[in-house]
Amino acid sequence: MRSYSRRGWRLFGATPKQSPPTAALANIVSRYDLRADWAGLAGFLQGWAKSCDCAEESRLAEMRKGIETTREQGNILFSPGLGATLAEAEAIAGENDAALRRLDDALAGLGHTEERWYEAEIHRIRGEILLRRDPADNAAAEQSLQVAIAIAQSQRARSFELRAALSLAKLYRAANRDADAHAVLAPAVESFPPTQQFSELIEAQALLAAMSS
């Protein structure tokens, strides 16, 4: 399961533009008559990759169908990550309540799988959606992001910790709580060597610099 988890992090830590060639994956599944559970995953990825190229409802329908197919075949591999990814897409489409219900289902499903490697990300996504739904009431979002950081730290998942810390720091910054923003973000940034660079780390470093100026 651990090897799948590493591959899953690369998948669900990416954006649709960074995803695998989904049409090619679907063609391989069809051509070689691979198991139906992988066909469901291919269908989900096809919908996900269309995030900027088609109507939201069409994209969400493909993603939902892909998840339904994997469940019908009894495949629980990646289930929490797929649910969280769909929840993000639903929130982008304005379906915040549906997205939050899906995340609650994903968290409940963690007890039936070995996919707790993605638990921190589910809480981070939940926090961001809560904040999007009601920016004026950020207490619940703050709590979800704090939980995400704690879980990531316990799992030594530094990238997930950074992403959650960055989201929480932005929340604090918007509330004029720069000291709290710095306190939560600086340790997450300092855990990475100076030579390592990726988008979230660059953004976090820029935020810290802005707060220090």
C-alpha cells in the first residue's frame, strides 16, 4: 500500500495540468481489457483533466461517474483522495455544501481503508472550503487547518504540512494576525533545505518576506 500512497501523493498533489495523460490511460484500459476498477479511475481522471476545457457540470459528471464505478467494483484504492479531489472541483463550481458533505464521507471512509496518508489534505481542503463558504466566520476553517497541520506533523508529511500552514497563514494574514501567520508558517518553511524549490514553498517564502518587510 505504501508504494501506491507515494504515487497517490504525486497524483493528488498535482493540478489537472500536471496530471498523467488521461486519454492515453483510458485507451490503455480499453485496449488491454484491464480491470474495471482501473477503468473507473481513468474516467475520473478524464473529468478532472477537463477542469479548464469544458462546462463544470460535464466535468463533475465524469468525475462522479468514475468514483461510482470504482465503488461498484469494490475498489477502495485512492477513495479518500478521489473524494477530496472531487470536493475541490465541486467547491470551485460553487457547490460548497455538497463538497463539505463529500469530505465528511471521505474522512469517515478512512476507517475502512489504509489511505490515512491523505488525511491531512482532506482537513486542509475542508478548511479552505469552509472559508470560501463564509469568509466572515473563519473559526471552523481555522480549526480544520490546525488539525491538518497536526496530522501532517505526526505523519512527517512535510509537503502536506506546508500546504496547510500556508493556508492558515493566509487566513491569519487576512485577519491582521501577522504574528500568528509567521509562527505557523516559518517552521514549515524551515523544514525544507534552501536549495529545494516548488510552488507552495516559493509562495510561503514570499509571504514570510512580506510580513518581515
